[in-house]
Amino acid sequence: MENPVRKKVKAGQVSLGTWVNSGRPLIIDILGRSDFEWVTLETEHSALDYQECVNCLYAAQATNIVPFIRVAWNDPMLIKRALDIGAMGVVVPNIDTAADAARAVSASRYAPLGARGIGSSRGQLAYGEDYYDCANELVCVVLMIESADAVKNIDAIMQTPGVDICFIGPNDLAASLGVPLGLDNKHPDHVAACQKVIEAGKKWGVPVGIHCAGAQEAVRRIEEGYKWISIASDVRLLKLALNDVFDCIKKNGAAENAPKHSNTL
Ligand code: 3PY
Ligand code: MG
């Protein structure tokens, strides 16, 4: 059993996915039949609980889309539960130092690479009786780079054994740098920080990812060298599709009094 997204990205190829805030298996069913290769179930900033995550994991397995879970914090207990219910990867927010990175890796890997506790009955059900032997290869560890400190410490973070991907969180990074918020952030300080992370990724052989506002930004980010790219989220993709519908209706004069839409989440 292997994780095709981990394998692809570590081989230097690009992999596209999206974030899931709704927690609805139907949405996973739809995304799993698209060209997206992975989804990340959002438990940091949404109401999703573990039972909803399990239901989404069933749908992911049925459609062969690779499921990640973003945990709410760099907490071994949260990481253990996310992996034990069958996530193939974990996204850990707010990694600021090499010690933070080592803590996240240790919680995600079985001995001798880490200290993840044994007890994933769902792992064995979903991925086979030899789950404990292959989980260290299966599980993709994604660390979030989303502060000025993280950028300052990026070389040490990337040199931590067991890190698979470093993923930039543009909004928290903007807040930490004291520049205006926003995905597709063009503020020179933000651009310079992202550039530093990309360069470190090349130096240490660690694939870098970033959260994008939409397809246009994703195209540019691929050219810049990003590999693990999230295009928006289920909620935002629905909003963008609605915007397209009503832009078209309005352009054709059919709904002059229709309410205006906003461009933010
Ligand atoms: C951020 O922009 O801070 C994120 O966490 C995006 O996933
Ligand atoms: Mg963030």
C-alpha cells in the first residue's frame, strides 16, 4: 500500500487538491470523481468532528482520492486520532521551529522513526493487516509554514528528518508579517517570504505547497515551483461557481436587481 500523492510530490511532480470545510461525504464523492488527487478535511477552522471525518474517509476510499486531515494544533493527541481513523496524511499548523517540526513528525511516525502509539484498527481495515509495517511510508506529513519565525527557521525545519512537505498558509503568514491578508498575496514582504521557502525547498529537497485562491493563481504557483497545491476549498469553489452563474445572468441583463456578490470567503 502506498500514498500516490506523497510518492508523486516527493518525485518532484505537482499534485492538486482542495480543502473540505463542509464535512459532507457527498462533496468527497464529487471531488473524488474530479481531477483533484487529494482533499484535506479541515478540523482547524471548521466544525468538523471526528465522526464526520470518518464518513468523509469512507467516501474518499470509495473514490480513491487521497484524504488528509488538518489538525487543529501541533498536538500528538490530535495527530494520533486523525491518523488512527484512516487519514493518509496530516497537515499540522503553526510549525515555527525545528522542535515543532520534530514534535509533529514524532506523533505521525511509528518507532523507530517516531513515537506514534499503536492502535489503529481503522488503519488496518482500510489499508491492510500490515498497516503498522507500512504506515511510515503511507503517511504524508505536511508542516505549515505560516509565520515570520517559520520563514526565519525554514532551513532547520526542512532538515528535520521525516518532513514530507512544507505548506505555506498565506493568510496567517500575512498576519504574522503585518501585511494585508489574502490568498494570492502580492505584498512584497509576503512574496519575499514565500520565495525564501521555495529556495529552501530546492536546497533541502523538500517539496513546498501553498493554498491558492483559484485556478489562475495555481497556474502561476506551479510555474514558481510549488508542488502540493490546494485550490480554494469546497465552500469557496461553490461560491466561485455561483459568482460565474450570476455574472453571466447579469451580463445578459436578466437580473438587473440581483444582489452583488463579494470575492472573499
Ligand atoms: C492560512 O492561510 O493561514 C492557511 O492556513 C491556509 O490553509
Ligand atoms: Mg493558517
